Amino acid sequence: MADPERDHGFVYDHQGLVDILQSPFFKLNMVVDDTVDEYVNHILLTLTSSIEEHQPSGYWRIIGHPPASSPPANFPWIKTVGILFLSVTSLGLLKLFLR
């Protein structure tokens, strides 16, 4: 069980880091915090250190490129229908103009 006097209202996650969303320290208390500025000043130092605590220790480098996406599926029957449609349309227009 955590000691509230020692933890100052912080809740820790399974990694031992401060859980900002669950900690009562970060909840707005209108008795103490009359304005937004006072609330921000109250948590700014602790919030800054908590964010630094959660940041990764090293730099991330992305090496390489994402895998190329596969070309769209080519179905032979779609090509056949397209060619047939184009041929029929062309012949129909040709017949119309030759009259």
C-alpha cells in the first residue's frame, strides 16, 4: 500500500512511473486553486518532471522504407469486358456516323 504522505497524491503504474491521469494530485481543487493560473503553477513543475520521466531514454531512428503496397488485382475478365465494351461502343458510333 502506498504511503499518501510520501507519495503526495501520486499514483504509480506497473513500471513505477507516475500515472498522471489516475493521480489525485492533478485533479482540480477549487479550494486551493482559485484560477487556472494557480492550478497550472501548482502542477507545472511536477508535470514537467513526470513527462520527462516517461520519455524514452534514447533517440529513435527509422531505417529503411515501408514495404511497397501490392498493385491492385488484375482480373482478366475485367480487361475482356472493358475491351468488348469499347469495341461495341466504337462500332455503334461508327455505324451512327456512316448513315
